[in-house]
Amino acid sequence: MQLTMLGVGSSAGTPMLGCACSTCASSDPRNKRTRCSSIIQLNNGKTLLIDTGPDLRQQALREGLTQIDAVLYTHTHADHVHGIDDLRSFCQIQRSQIPLYGGHASMAHIAEKFGYALREPGNFWDLPVLKVNSINAPFELFGQTIIPIPVKHGNSEIYGYRIGDIAYLTDVSAIPESSLALLQGLKVLLLDCLRVAAHFTHINLEQSLHYAGLIQAESTYLIHMTHELEYVSLSAQLPGNVYVGYDGLKVSV
């Protein structure tokens, strides 16, 4: 499998509007962060998208992405769902309906807010053609087992996902013991790391490194970062198997 980090930024992205800090003003492309999302390309040619952030069109153009076979939703905050209309282009190219998967609350929210996009295929492809699927347990998709990983995001319970030896955990404030048990033996972990200071709805750098140490993936990549974290200086602080993610980074498993 190959994972591509479409975006590793927080809800504001980096550079942040109106900010002239050293990270926002940096010429290093690894400090240019669009909103958080990734794709996983399976060995059978199928492509799974995790979340539809508001930068999806820009990310797809940058990566030459023309195929999305399914979308896994972690939750439906704006920075993870508001690019959903850009799935229309993939429906048009593929002439097929795209299934969406996520927790019941996420699928209900999408059905209520983006009901116009939930349609069966027909003769016209001027709108997205999507179908919601509520999940609360491991399920099979394109011959691959997808394991939802319950995590806390402030007062909410949302999902991360384990796909083979890859796990994706964004917008995490705590990982329950029962979920940690589902994350053993990973080759690649993508893990939330908002900033240095503590935050109510996200783990900070200290907590991210703590969880990375508990999970012990072969490689851990930090994602969902604000402009407070600069690529080079943060990289210098990390242990040998923990890395700073950046937009466009590809990891093969």
C-alpha cells in the first residue's frame, strides 16, 4: 500500500491568514500545510480517501489524483468535511457512485447537511453521487479489513482508522486503552500533534510523543499541526522513529 499525506495542517492551515511568524513566512515547502487529509492506495488499485477537507481540490490537482473509490470520515468538523462537493469531479470521471463510511453521527450529519449529494447514479453527473454507510465495527472494503479506532476529541468520540499496518489518528485528545490494543504491530502511524501548549480537544507535542511511545509503530508521522510547529526545528526535537509529516509526503508499506 502507499499512503500520501494530502494535508497535515490544522483547521486554519499554514500559512495562517494575517500571520507573519517565521513558520508562516517560511520558504520551506514542508511548512505549507493544507487542511488534514490522506489517501491510501491499495495493492488492488483502489484508492481510499480519509476526510474531505476544504482544500481537497487543490490537493488533488497537486497530486494528480483522479480516482477515489471510497471515503472514510473521522468526524464532520468543517476542516474535515467541507470539501465534500469536490467529490463531484471524481464521480464524473469514474461514472460511479462513491461510498462514504463513518460513525452514525457523522453519516447523519452529512445526510442532513449535504443531502443533495446522496443520490443513485443516473444520466447526469452535475452533482456528487454519494452513499452514506454507518459503521461501528471492522468491515471489509475492496478486500481490505478497515478497523475503526474510537478516540476522544474533546467531549466527542470520533474514529481513527487502521488499514493493514497503517493507522490514521487525527483530532485526538485521548486514546482509550481498548483502542491502544487495536494499534499494536503498526508499521506506520499518522498521529495528531496540534502544538506545544496543551489543548482541550487535541493532544500536544508532549502527549503525541507519549502515545507514540506506547503504540511503538515502526514509524510515526505527526499531522494536524498549527503554524506554531516549524518543520526543521520540530524535527530536531524528535526521537529517531518519529517524523514531521508534510503535504505530499508518500509512505509505502
